[in-house]
Amino acid sequence: MNILPRFLYIFQTVPIGVPPKFFALLRTNLLKFIWNDTHPRVSYADMTRHRNRGGLGLPHLELYHTAALFLKISDWSMSPPTKLWVPLEQKCLKIPITTLPWQTAPLTKLISSPNPLITPTLRRWRILKMSLSLSTHPSPLTPLTFNPLFPDGMSHHFLPLELDGPYLTLATCMANAAPRPISDMLRQDKITPLTHFRYQQLTHFIQSLGPPQTVRTDESPFETLCTRDPRPPHLLSTIYGSLLDASTPGLPAYAGRWNRDIGTDISDEDWGLIFQTAAHASRSLHIQQTHYKFLMRWYLTPTRLHKIYSTTDKTCWRCRDSPGTFVHIWWECSMIRSYWDSVFTIINEITGLDLDPSPLVALFHLVPIPTLTYRNSLAIQLFNVAKSLIPRKWRLVTPPTIWEWIQAVEGVREMEEMFFSRSSKYDKYHVIWYWWLDFRTQRSRDYAPQLVPVVE
Ligand SMILES: [Zn+2]
């Protein structure tokens, strides 16, 4: 989608707060464009999920804007700052800018003059860090020095510590779910009645943050990501991916419906394999589209139409015998089963695999061989094409024939041959397609339609 770089440029160069109404309007217009002003058949949440997690990878512009704001947390964590505007932002603050994301005091106690760049970032961060479990309360990075909630520790001279960073973090003062003993934190010659008193003040403040057993000393992946110095490459995309995954945990809604329809619980791990294979199933956009439409239950089956319009017939249009559910139309119908049985027999003969006919193999690409091997095999191409013919015969009594399948596979093979020839990988093409070419030459005519002799 080429509008994404245009938005990202603005989000990154002007990282100010944007009203949620703006994103709601943007989303409405995007959906109108994608669905041509009709009712969406796939939820926005499923469309914006990552493709490896069962989505379509549609950019979630509000989360991209949030990721652009959260880049500032990384800017603030660099020592010395790499961005020229960070010292300017520091001038608006009462505390070191590095501590800013990990402070829990009200914003008025942190910022001395309003700033259009800092305030929206902090507000968004405070909302999302807990709701998306990006950080915890208290965070291991919570400042104990330069924390307005602990006024006695507002300077480096609070305790004569040998500090590594620009401020004292909560994690450095904790060990075994308790504040570290004073003898562990200070050299023996530095322990005086005054430092002992200050140590007591410090432990009292730590206890006010919550039960010591609940205080984490290890950073969350998101905290590590934002504080890594130097900054990791492609940080905006990584932050966006983390936000997206955290905002859509678990499986997409359609996975549960498939589990119910098929009658077997496909494990989360197997769904992961299904999504990974779906994202790389074919170079053909048409076949990819068919696969995603199938996975996301885009097609309107007789039972679904019957739910919308009660006057329509809910039985299968082919056999007129059973309700036309998703599984029936694609797999269980007696008229489509003979097609699938022939497809499995030929694929097993050509590839040497011993795959039992199953909807999980034929429709979901859930095969008992390593995913990477399967993705580069002939079998995935053949199953893809076999499946893509079913929507072509939608609402027709006759199912696809093996001859039509052979012709459609030939179309894909020719495109694959052109692709591999252009990238000078003809050997790879030959390894994948050799046995198909052999089958086409030797036996494909057995499946050609019989010509009916004309009676004069
Ligand atoms: Zn049927």
C-alpha cells in the first residue's frame, strides 16, 4: 500500500498527538475503498493482523502513529543523545529525559512547560504500557533518583553510589525479591549514620511501590527494545509489530469457527504453521487471494446465505442432500470428494508422498513434512490449484474435473518456469517440476474429456 510511506513520513517528522476521530475517519474511508462501499466480509482486526499470525497485513495506521511516538522513548534513552532536538526537549523538563518514560508521577510534576511532542507520547505510553502489557508497575527501570515522588533522592549525591547509568533504577537496588542490603550497595567506609538513614529512606520508598515479591528485575522485551543503545535497525517496524501482536493476542476469530466446523481442535501450534504456509503459499496473487478468502471464510455458502435471507435454500447446490456448510461445499460433498480422491491419488503418485486424504492437508496445507520443504515442493502448487478451482465452479452442479485441474496447473507451471528462468534458477524449477512434466507427457491424456461422436 503506497499511502503508508506518506503517512509514516508525517508521523515521524511531526510526532504530535492526533485525535482518535482522525483515525476513525481514516479507517472508515479505507474500508469503503477496500470493500467498494459494501459490507466488509473480513473484520478490520483480522485484516490488520500480521500475515504470519493469520491476517492480511493491512497497515493499522493508528498503531503506526503510536510506534512513531514511541520512537521518542528510544531517542530519550540514547547517551549521549543522537537526535539534535533531545537537548531542546530536556529544557522543558524538571528531571533527566532518560527517566521520563519510567516515571509514575503526574505529568505536571515532570514537565515545567507544555511541550506538544513530549506530552502526547507520555500520555499514549501510560495508557498502552499497562493495557498491552508492554511494561509493568513498577517497571525495573523506575527511577529512584530524580523521581519527584521521592523528593529526597532528587540528586546524584543522595547516596555515594558508583552508578553505571544516568540514574539509579529500581532493578539495581533489588536482589532476591528484596532491597539489596546496605553493605552490598555501599563500600564499608561510606556507611555512616547519614548514609544509613538515607538507605532507610530508599527502602521505605521501594516498599511504597508495592510488595517486593512482585517487583521485576528483568526488563520486558518492549523495555529492552526501547532502551537499547545503539538503537536497533528498523525500530519503527519492530515497535509496530510488537504493538500489533500485543493488541491482537491469540488466534483470529475465524480459527475458532473452523475448529468447530471441522470437529477437530487444530492446536495453536498447527494454526501457526497454517498461517506461515498461507503467507508463502504461492507467487500467484490469484491463488493467494483464493487461499485467504477460504481461510477467512469470505465465501457465501448456502447455510450462511440462509442465515442472512431466510427464504433461500440452505442445502448444497451440488448434491441437494445436505446443508451447504463450509466444510461440506469444500470437502464433504459426495460430488467433490471424488475430485479430491483423484487429486490425492495423482499427487501421491507424482511426489512419492503418502498423504491420506484429509481437509487439513488439502485445504489448510497442514502436512506431516517440514514446512519449509513443503513450501518449496510440487505438492503445495498442486493442492493450491486444486483448491482454487472450487470457487470457479461456485453454484454449479458439476464439480471441477481432473482435466481442468491439469490445465490450470500448466498455467501455474508456465509462470513458475518464467520466474525461475528470469532469476537464472532453472535447475530449481526442474527439480520441483520434473515429475509433473513426466506425468503430463505420459499420462495426462487419460483424463482428457471424451469427445462425443456426432451422429449424422
Ligand atoms: Zn453436497
